Amino acid sequence: MAEVSVRKVVKEYEGGVQAVKGIDLDIADHEFVVLVGPSGCGKSTTLRMIAGLEEITSGEIWIGGDVVNDVPPRDRDIAMVFQNYALYPHMSVFDNMAFGLKLRKFPKDEIKRRVDDAARILDIVPLLDRKPRALSGGQRQRVAMGRAIVRNPKVFLFDEPLSNLDAKLRVQMRTEIKKVHQTIPTTTVYVTHDQIEAMTLADRVVVMNGGVIEQVGTPQELYHNPASRFVAGFIGSPAMNFLPCRIQDGANGGLAVRVTDSIIVPIPPARVDRYGAYKGKEMVLGIRPEHLFEHRDHGKPGWTRVDLPVDVVEPMGMETMVHFFVEGTPVCARIDPATHAAPGEMLPLTADLNQMHLMLPDTGRVV
Amino acid sequence: MADGTSVPIGGLASAKSAGRKTAMQKFAQRRSTTGFLLCLPLILLVACFVVYPAFYAIYLSMLNKKMTAFVGLGNFQFLLKRHTFQLVIFQSCLFAITAVVLKALLGFTLAHLMHNIPGKNQKIWRGLLLVPWVIPLALSTLTWWWMFDPSYSAFNWVLNQFGFANVPWLGVGWIARFCTIAVNVWYGTPFFMIMYLAALKSVPEQLYEASAIDGANAVQKLFFVTLPMMRNIISITVLFSLITTFADFDIVRILTAGGPQDMTHVFATYAFQVGIQSGDIPLGAADSLFMFPILAFAAFFVLRGVTKRTKEIAA
């Protein structure tokens, strides 16, 4: 078990392309950190640099209090689970799991004990004699995790381990990974492009974009207090709605958000001080679909009624997605499935502006 | 046709002909039939140029020298008792096994070196190293013959420069044996290299990364990842090369013609000498047929291993 630190790490490929642009990250002992972001954001490169599979152009990586920049992967005492599992096809499940221990010259009975323990945790005891080709995707993923667990390393690294599984199995394996981390609380760095995986697994989520870290925080922090438009749009599904707006004077000395001529909604008094400096400026209003409700005349302070024409209705069972257009900008609301909303009809909506976010249109920074 | 009782437009007669057509079409459309028909030209070629000559050789090998009387296995028994033929068996095995082992080792080493040369340069080196393989063997062997020549030998010239005496490259039994093997290795190594290079490129990079994290050093990666992943290609290449090397004719014929004192003869050159030059075609046929059981034995074990591993590994 160990803490991991990434200090001003840069990765530049031939031709001057920077995949990672000087990131800083401290991961505490036992912590489960998820690096999330779109393709090409540098998350896998960062993980591979921690693993030692990619050289670092500049900066430092610390594992367990030591700089490991020049330490080869085999001496970093880490274990990694790959997207394609990377099981040795010519070895049985037992040998796959035991390989790392055999190379480190563990005694035979110790190897057997550790492999059996890991197999029990992962529920793969009956598979130990099989070859990887005789396993399903989920079983292969378990074996890959088993190979990591038996070594009892300082750090677990997961590189999009669930990407090759079907949706149902992915949810199941996600729970398994969480359970394994609860049983064996090893420091874990997990890379994914799936924000739901990130939110459900992580103690802390690191959102990356274009080779830099956009925000680090707990899943709740990222959801409720995104630092930028990118994070606000990336975390949450369906994504947050973004509407161009202007801040103007409202009733009783307050402020209001003017989205269109007909949609001018008062800003909750608690936020007036915070947004006062942006009065008269063009801004972007961010509001999540789940903070738009069908209006039922029982609004709370900060809830404002808006009537919009329905474009598309998507019933999902436990909720219904309703899509609108506000002056050409698409807007989605997640509303009660008992709704009578129908395409082409007007639907009265309530927006919970206590949950609104206001962003600068140029930098995307949330104010 | 939803009710299932409708007949095609045109009445009963056309329905009958349609029925016949369907049977013909069914026959033609059966996958095995189509497959057989498509393979037929090849089957005929193989029958003409492989099966017929093979059986004819077996028939010939059981005749007397004048080809007038059936002698059964007499030719084979005669050959086995003959000292020269015992030398031929020994030399053929020595030649084929040594050459194949050396080609495999050198090819593997070169493939590894090649694999680690980045991008464009790799293509250049690959092209250069393939040259021995693409030059017609008879021509390149003639060049080697000149280089081994007792009077004008390029090798001897180099040796002389360093103060060493001339070496009779093709004039002394064991040295001549070494020379024939060396030329075969020179010629055949590029084939191994290119096959192994293709195999190396097909080993998933993630297996090396996983083994690096598991704690493997370069040698351990070679033995625990590369070699097991390449075993099938290595087996097939070795078998293929064993067959062609065993049946080699050009190199020995041009370099030594079997000499000195028949010490470099292999099955093919000896069959040529006995059958064509000495006019005993049945004995030559018997000689060349000796290759068959040896190669069949090797092929059986190699292919059995390949099939077993393919079943194990194929995902």
C-alpha cells in the first residue's frame, strides 16, 4: 500500500505533440481515484506513465515516497489490469495468476495459497485449470484482476477494464471491483471514459481534458460544484443544459437571468451577491435535466415556471426525458413518468435555480 | 403465398420444371459440392504432378536395373548395405538438421533485431536481408563456388592477408560438408527471418507490458511470452524448411557434386548420380524414396503439436 504523486508531469511525443501537459495529482494511501475524460485527454497516458510503460518527458512520479521515474515497471511493485485483459493465452488461469509470483521466486505453497485466496475472492476457483480461450469476457476480466490481486502490490492500475464487456456485465463487474477494493483496500488508479463508472467507483474523480486536469473532487463535488463548463457537461447523464443568457436587474433589488425575451427568471436571493459582478454581461446558464420539473403549482423559493413547446418525449420507465428547443438551443428535462407531455404541445416547467450554474462564455469557468 | 397453397405463375408444367431445377440448384448450391468443384483443377494438377510421379517412383524402385523384372524391395536392401548410401543418410540428416537449426537460430535473432529497428530503416534492412533468398539459388551457389575455389578463393585471400594458410574449402570432407551447410544457411535464413518477424509482430504488445509489470526481464519475456506465442510458426517453418533442405539438390550438386569421396552427397544428388548419371533409374528412385518415411515421421509429430496448440490458444 502506498500513496502516489504525480508532479508537473509532461508527456510529449515525437513531433511535439503533448499528450499530458504538466499535471499534478496526489493520491492518498488506500484511495480509489478514477481518471475520466474523453478519448485523447491523456488519462491512459498518465496511467501508463505511473505504470512505467511510458517514459516521462519531464516531471516526477512518486510511489510510496520514492521517485520512480527511472524505475522499470517490474520494480515499481504495481499491478495493472488491461482493457483487453492481456492474459497469456498459452497458460492456464492458475499459471496466469501465478506468473508474477513465480518470477519473483515465491515458494510453491505460498503461490498456491495466494492464487487460491484470490480465486475465492473473485469466484473463479472452478476455472483455475482452464485456458483463457475457454473463458467468457467477464471471467477473463476476473482472472486479470486475480493476477493483480495475488501480487499484493502497492498500487492497482486499471486501464478501462470494463470497456470490452456488454452493458449488463459492465454494471456487475463494476460492483465486483468496488467490492474487491473494499476487501483489499489497495491504492487504486482507474482510467475510464465512462462518467458513470467514475462516479460509482471513485473516492475522488479526476476529470481530464486536452492533457490537463480540469477538476479533482469527490463525485458529489463534481456533480454539484463543477469548476468548468467541460466538467459540468461531462459529469451527469443526460448532460447539463447550457443556455446563453444575460444577467439583469430583477424584482425587489434582486437579479434575474434573461434567456429569451419571454424567459426571464429571478435568481435566488442567496446567489445575488455571487452573481452581482456579472450584471449586464453575456453568460451561459447551466442547469441539469433533473433540475427541470413539470410545473405543479407547488413551487419552492427559487423555483420558476417556464412554458416550452415539447419536441421529443422519451419514456424510460422510472423517468421520462422531454426535449425542447429554446431559441435553437436543445434543452432536456428529466421529469415524472406520469407526465402527459406530448410532442408539439406546451409543457409548463419549473426550473430549480438553486441548482443553477453560471459560466463565462469565453473560458467556460463556473462563477 | 401466405396461404401456402399458391403455385408459381405458368401452371403445373412450369412448376414441375421448377421442381427439377430446384433439385439441380440444390446440388450445385451445396457447400461441399461447390467446394469440390472449385478445388477440382488443383486436385487434377496434384494428381498429375504429385500422385502419379510418386506412385511411378514406387513402381520404378521395385524394378531391376534394366527395368525388365520385378525385384520387390531388393533395391532398398541393396542400398542399405552399401557404405556410400549409409554416408548419404548420415550426410542428409547432418545437412538438413544442422542447416535448419542454424537457419532457425539466425532467423530468430535477425527477426528480433529487425523488429527493434524503427519504421523506415526496418524496411531497408528487411529488403537487404531478403536478397539471398530472392537470387536464383543456382546462380548464388556458383558465386559461392568461386569464393571457395582453391586457387582464386576470396576467403583464402582474406586468410592470407592475416597470415593464415590456404584452406581447401571443398576438397576435404568435413570442410566441404561445412561449406554446403553454410551456403544453405545463407540462402534459407531470410525465409526464417521474415516468417519470425511476421510472428513477432503478431504478438500483442499488451502481453509484453503485462509481463513487464509481472516482473519479467528481457530474457524471461523471450522464454515466457515470445517463444510460446511463436511456437506454431516456429514448428511449421522448421518442418517446411526440413522438407526443402532434405530434398536440396542445387547447392551440393554445384558446390561439390557429392565429393570429396561422396562425403557431401544428399539423397537428391545421390539419386541423380545413381539414376541419371549411372543409368540405374530404379536404384535412384529407391534412393529418393528413403526421404519419404523420414519426412512423414517429422511432419506427423510437428503437425500434431501445432494442432494441439492451436486448439489451446485460439481465442
